[in-house]
Amino acid sequence: MAGTIIITGANSSLAIPAVVYLLTNYPDYTVILTVRDDSTNDINTGRLRRAIEPFADALLSIRQLDLARLSAVHEFAALISADILAKKLPPLAALVCNAYYWNLKQGTQMTEDGYEKSFQVSHLAHVVLTLRLLGSSGPQGARIVLFSSDAHMPGKNGLEKYPPALPDDLELLVKPTADDPPDDFGHGFQRYANSKLAIVSWMYALNHQLLKDPRFSKTTAVAINPGNLPDSRALRVNTPSWLYYMSFLIRVLRALLHYFVDPTMRTAAMAGVDVIDLATNKAHSGERGYFTLLKKDVSSPESQDQTKQQRLWEKSLVWTGISSQDTVVRTVYD
């Protein structure tokens, strides 16, 4: 068997076609698909189940995982590690950190862990999975695929009202102050963009740590901006009505907008292909860093600030409760 690939948020607009592409073109992998709600009542998980029905012989499972509960993420990672150790699952080959959260029509949303929800679901939960599972990779290493966005670059995304930034007091990322001025959309998008900036910055820190350990010479982390996806249901979930309706217009005009306004605008299915090719190392095998679509790219200047990378690495360990006993990755940053 080629190894285990884990995909979070597997019932999303991007992930469902990505899973189909994975099962069609790379059938030797064991695939674990995580969703927040695995019940038959969830419409999107139902779509995922229908999409994988033709692959009755595939080595796959759908697992419930709520990334807004860090204790559940720790428990899930421990279970997967134990199954790999017991040879119930093959070694980890890739972790696709697709899940995210945003809310552009309400104020700050907090998790039961006491952290801002966009930041926890998009970044912190994937920190836990990555650091706890890398010790379960095989001799060929693993590929960690993190998801960013052009929103992590100030002034790049048309929905931006307040630029993303890693504040001097990093605690503000997980426990922000009251929005000033009150603006659910503007500050909600900024929180989303901040999480994407943190993901890129942390990706560099992770690679820094991996390169210091010969055991991880074949393990690589990448952060991908998959493009702007007008057919993604993200534009219609936790968004104001004007964006909900505008998303349908953008879908109609996608081809024109792609050629004349935004060359990264494409379908979620197209993005899913790139994500899987990165995860399986078909694309850019052995490479690390930031990608726009499948092109190696330059991330924002702030994400490349090595001092901020180190500070974010150290704070992420504190926020997630990860110690040297929980991971084989170096936790001390030097």
C-alpha cells in the first residue's frame, strides 16, 4: 500500500472532486476523510458519500472530527497514530489541511477552547494533526499540504477592508478585542485572512524544524493558494446576502473574469486536482514553500519574517498544548 492520506473538511466544494480524482488516479492509497458532521442528516456529507459510491473497493473511511474542539483533534491524532503503529493503517503519506471556518455576518465567534474560531479551525487544529502525526510517516516521508489564500497578502483580495497582520501581541489572534469600528463583514474577513497569513508563516517555521532533523529529509510542507473559486459554497455560508447572490453572477462570468481580471479564478474541481497532485508528490516532489495554483510563488513579506515565524511557532505550541512528549518534531526553535 502506498500510504495513508488524510483530508480534513472532506465534504467541501474543493475536497469532494479532489477525493474523486484521488481515488480514480491513485487507488493504492488508504484515504481517511474527516468531516464535522458524519450523520445522514448532513447534506454535504451526503454529497461526499454519493461521490465515493463508485469506489466500493477503495481503502477509505469517513471519520467524524470537530476541529473546533482541540481535545477531539488530539484524540483523533492519537487514534490514527496507534492504528498505524499496530499496522491497521499504512504509514502517513500526506495530510491535506483543507478545512477552514469563516463568519462574515456575525461578530467574533469563539470555540469552547476559548480561541477565535477561524484561527482555531483553520490553523491550530491542523498544527495538532501535523505535529502529532508526522511521527507516523514512513521512510519516504510525508507531504503536508496547508491551505492559504491571496487574502494573506495586504491589498490583494477584493473583499479586504482591513489588512491582515500578525500583531505584536500574538494573543490577539486567538483572543481578539471587540471590533472597532463594528463591522461584521470587514473584521470577519480580516480574521479569516489573519488565519491564512499565520498558516503560511507557520509553514516556513515547520520546514525550518524539519530540515534540522535527518529523519525528515523527505518530509515537506507546502502552502497553496488554490485560487478564487466562485463555485465554492464558502461564498454562500456565513456570508451576507449580497455576497451570496453575487457568487452566482461570478460563476456565470468566471471565464471572462479569469482572462481579464483574476487568472487564479477557476472551479473548485480544478483546484482539487492540483491539491491531490501536491499531496501525492506528483507535482513538485521534494519541494517546500508557497504556491499559487501549482506555480512556486512568493508569499507576503510579513509571512517571511523569520522572527515572527519563530514567535508564531512557539505560541502555536502553547495554544495547542503540544509538548515534546506529543511530537517527534523538534519543538525548540533555533
